[in-house]
Amino acid sequence: MNGSITRITDPFNPSKVWVVKHYGCGNYYVNQEVCGRQFNHRYVRVTLRHLRDVLFERS
């Protein structure tokens, strides 16, 4: 399962980056980097709708 990784800078905190993995099967996983270090130990599975609502609509 190869996937693509996208990094999105948080609009309210420039030291926080959202790391989004998208796999070919359609699943999305999210994690955070704060000051260049991974915040959580694992990625959390989310829906595309959640990504749109939380990451893109609030800016």
C-alpha cells in the first residue's frame, strides 16, 4: 500500500504541521509535527470529510 504524504501548515500556529497520508485504497491518516518533531506515535485514521471540515474550512 504505497501512499502519498502531504504536509499542511496550521494557519493559526506556524510551528505546527499536519501530516496527511493518503493511500491508494482511499484511506486517510493524520498526524502532527510540532517544531519539526512528530507529536503522536501513530497516525489516526480520518475521513475525507473530516479533513475538509477541520483542516481546510477553518482557515
